[in-house]
Amino acid sequence: MTEFRKAEESDLAAIIGMLADDALGRTREVVSDPVDRRYVDAFAAIEADTNQYLAVAVDDAGDVVGCLQISFLPGLSRLGLWRGQIESVRVAASQRGKGVGREMISWAVEECRKRGCGTVQLTSDNRREDAHRFYENLGFEKSHAGFKLTL
């Protein structure tokens, strides 16, 4: 049984390891010991913001086997609808294909529901075709085009 909990600073090395464990992540993450200070600073900012929830999935042995971040976004459109934005979804390589990702997303959607969100959204890099199929199989629809500007 997978347990979900709020991430702790001591989980950062495991989270960063999962973020870096694919072709895209290897080019943009820094795996180091000690953990790069930028991650520690970002973690502190997430912790300080009540509309952010960095979560980990933990297996029976107590090992971190998944992570994701939920941002709770207030908005004026759609009559003041709150949105849950799910990002940085990762499952440890040793756990892929075992249902951990499905459990994590189901848990995250329920957390959004508890916070009063009327919709849940996420983005996924266009190159992550397997992830797109995964999200579509969970009921998510490709409904918008996303745009980014790197600063």
C-alpha cells in the first residue's frame, strides 16, 4: 500500500533523483550531495505558501517512490473557480508500471476536491507521449495549448 504525505526537506534528494531520471530531466536537474541550495530555497518557498503542496508517495519500506506538486490557484473566471494544478509528477523507475502513478493522481485529484477546486489541470512536455496516454487514460482531456517563455 502506498502512503501519501507532505514532503519533508529530507526527501529532497529522492525527489530530485526522480526528476532527473529521464532524458529531459537529465538536462535540467542537478543531482548532488549535498542537495544544491537552489532546491533547498525552492522547498522553503513551497513550504511557506499555503496554496502549494509538495507530496511524496512512500512504500511499505518507507522509501520515497513518487512525487508531485499541487498548486491551488484562485481565479476570477468561471465565477471565481479554484483550480488544482498538478506538476512534476514522477515515479521511481523501480516502481513504474505498478500503479503508483495512478494512485498518486487519484490522491491528488481528491486533495483538489477537498480544497474546493472545480477543475484539475496539468501540463506535460510535448515529448512525453507515454505520459499523455497515461493522463488521457485517467480521464484528462487535451483541451488547451500551452505556451512558455524561458526567461
